[in-house]
Amino acid sequence: MTPALRLLTWSATAAVAVTGLVYAWMAYCLSPADPMDLANHPWQGTTLHLHVLAAPVWLVVFGALWHAHVWPKLRGAGLARRRSGIALAVLAIVMAASGYLLQTAVDETLRSLWLVTHVTTSLLWLLVLLWHVVTRLPRHA
């Protein structure tokens, strides 16, 4: 992976993860100051917009990452970190699909399903990403 792709990958991941986590905190952990408010925080809508705008950038970077890193690793003979890499790829696909389906769902039951799926796979993806990176770090005896 080139240094530019590594920088793009981490930048896009940070943008989507931070905006998603901050939005979730605002939407599910805060209460509105005024019971008549539609949002729990004044920046809640802006944070959601930033998340929705950052996600397609992440998807483009993920496509480049797939071509430069994931696919060559899947085709290679080495097994190092393959389980976490495959888990990341599967979770990324479900996470992205559920994010788009969440935006387009009109039925409340489907919207709830996509929301739970998106939040669950997103949090799992972040945990597996940490595992994937930590297992790469050199071990000191």
C-alpha cells in the first residue's frame, strides 16, 4: 500500500468514525434542553450531514484499498491477519449497505432494522480494525 493510500484510508476512516460516533452520542446519549426541540444537540444535524458526506469518500477509498491491499492479500499465500482482514471486508460491505438502506427506508420497522445493523456492524468494524492493526505491530520481548 502506498503512503498516499494509507493516508487517505486513515483520513477517510477517521472522518466517518468520528462523525458517526459523535452523532450517535448526540442522538442517543443526550437529551434536548427544550422538550420541543427536534434534536438533542444544536450540531446533531450538521454532524449527521458530515457523516453522510464522508461515507462516500470512505467507499471510494475502500475501493482503492480493495484493489491495492485486500485483493492481493486474499490471493497471496500468507495467512497473517487474514481472518481479521476478511472480517473487515465483510463488515465493511454490510456497514455500507445498511447505511444507504437506512437513509432510504420509509417503513419504521425496516428503518429500525437498518439502524441496528449499521450501528452494530460499524462498532464491530472499528473493533476488528483495531485488532487488525494491533496484530501488525512488532512485539517486543
